[in-house]
Amino acid sequence: MAPMTRPIKNCLVALALLAVAVLPAEAATFSMKRGLNLDSWATWPPEDRWNNPEAILPFPEWRKSLDADGLARLKADGFDFLRMPVDPAPLLSDKAAGLRDRLIASVVESARLINGAGLKVVVDMHLIPSSGRSVGMREVMDDPEMFERYVELVRTLAHALSKEDPEMVAFEPMNEPVVDCADDHTNLWPDRLQRLYAAARASATRLTIVLTGACYSGAEALAKVDPKAIPDDNVIWTFHSYDPFLLTHQGATWTGDFIQYVTGLPFPPYAVPRGELDAALEAIRQRIRDGASWSRRQGMLDYLDEQIATMDTREKLDAVMNKPFEFVADWAKRHGVDARNIYLGEFGMIRQEYGNPYVVPAATRAAYVKDMIGRAEQHGFAWSAWSYGGAFGIVEQFDLKPAEPEILEMIRQLD
């Protein structure tokens, strides 16, 4: 009978697998609704001090200023989870090699501290530009050997988190990959995404894995991902949106030589009388005329006019801000991805650029954050605002000083 029963059993297995394949996707083990990004590098010590436990521990760096009481206040403010950026650079740097195990243990301890306050946590591996350090996004993406080391780090950190409660801890292997952007004509991310996912899943079989598209985690990049290539219901897909960039990054010098001249624009632009908006635009134009090189000046003036023309009415601004959500919603519908498994991982409006005296009015920032929350929740997406402190600070500004309360008050009043 054995020769007869084997093919029958094989057919039954095949039918069972087929039945599983056509079932709709289920929600991930880890669920979330309203979150906040913690800080990651505001007071970071230079690399030559990464071998000093007193300088680098506890890790990540928010532990130096935010304790259990502060976390409990965030819970009371209405957040149910935190996204915890972890800078992988010290974990890949030779300088900190002797402290690597202690740094990883501190990451796990930090996640438990957040859970202890009744908050869930997304452990986010958050590469940033190297800025003179030995490891950053460019090094990981451009150097195959460094990318292999990064994959192994994902495997190691996932293993360290694998025994945590999967309903309370999720793992995000890479933040905003800078690859396959429009000007580089590459298609490297699908393979790298698979590698990172496989490394995380192999070490943490129960944790929800948070995955993203290429090119700064933009919505259009996520829409190019084929989620069927990762047949795993225990995955949450994330995208980021800071649209319209002209408004959300006013004065931010790290974004290039244009936006530093742009301050004083309201949100929404049509909320003020046209004469007031025109006066703000003329002040920006004058700063460009006074400060920009002659070769860049006219291009900047033209670009300013082009950008403001895309958002100076309700209909035009809605089109700009809706676009990322529509990309993701259409992608989810095509691929059968449950809205509960989609997450707006970053959004926000700058409060103040480092060293720039201009502060975006709190009411302007609160209006933008409320608008973005509304769009995310309308689509059934979870969200986490950027960020706790620093340039985009919602809770704190610089030097641990409290930020204006308008955004937190708005979040407390959400239904």
C-alpha cells in the first residue's frame, strides 16, 4: 500500500498549500495605531569615543534623557507604540567592537523599558549619512562587504530580540534605504530586501518584520515592491511622507542649498490672505537674491514659484498630500495587503533648524501633523510622527527644553 498512499498524501499536501495560497492575507502579530519616533543622534558622541562605555552606554542615546516616567507620560498622551531608532554604525565600527555585545544587550533592555511603560516598540535599524564616521548609509549600500556585515548584524540583532513578546516588539531591518532612486537607474533593492528579510526571519521566527521600499522609503518606491515575493503574513509594510517638502523642511540646510532660504510659509498656504502669502514669498525671494550664487539664483526663484503653484489652493494641496497615500492604497489593493499591515513610519514638520533662529509656529506644525494623521487613519494605516525631540521635536526642542504643547494636545484629543 505504501506506493499508493504516498502520491495520495502528496496530493493532499499540495491541495492544502493551494488553499493557503488563495486565502486573504491576515493581520500581523504586532498591531499598532498611533506612535512617535524617539531620537537617534541628537547628542551622539564622536566615533573616537565609541570604545568608552561611559560615553556610549546606555544605548540607544535617548536613554540618557528619557526614563520610565517620561515613557509613561507618552502613554498618557495617547501613543500606543514607539519607533525606536538604533544607529547601526557603532555595532559595525571596529572602534566599538569590544562593547558590541553590551550595546546589543542595551538595545534589548531599551525595548523592555518601553514595554514596561505599556507601550509597544518597533526596533528600527536607522542608518544615517556617515558624516566623517566610518559607517553610514553610503558605505553599506556601496560596499558589498559592508552590506554583508550589515546583513549579519540584522541576523544578530533579530536573534537578540527573538525571545521578546511578538505582540509587543517588532523589528525593522533598515530605515530609508538610499538606493534605486530615479537618477541611478538601478534595481538593487528587491534582492537586498530579500536578504535582509531572510536574515531577520531566520533568527526571529515569531516577530513581525517591518519592511519598506527603496529610495528613502517613499510611497512610489513601496508601490514597486512585489509583496508576493515575501509570502509572510507576519510582515508590516512601511512608507514615509514629508510632502510637500517645501513646507515641512523650512530652513533645513542639510537638504541642499535651496531650502535654507525658505522660511515663514504657512500651512496650508491658502489659510492666510493672499497678500500675506505673497509677502512671505517675497521675503524668501529676497533672501535668495541676497545669498544665492548668481549661477543658482534664477533657478531657485523659478523653482520657488513652481512649487508654491502646486499648493496654493485646497484642491492642489490635497492632490499633493493625497498622492503618497493613494500610491500605497492602490498597491495594497492590487496585492491583497491588509491596511492593518501598512504603516506611515515617518511624517512631520520641522520646528527649528539647528543653529537657525527661525521657529515654525506651533499652530502651523500642529495643523500639518493633524492633517497627515487624518489621511493615514482614513486609509486604516498606523502612523508614527517624527519626532520626540530635536529639529522636528514634538515633546522637546533642543537642550532638553519642552517643545510647545500644541501637537501633543491635538494628539490627546484624537478619537
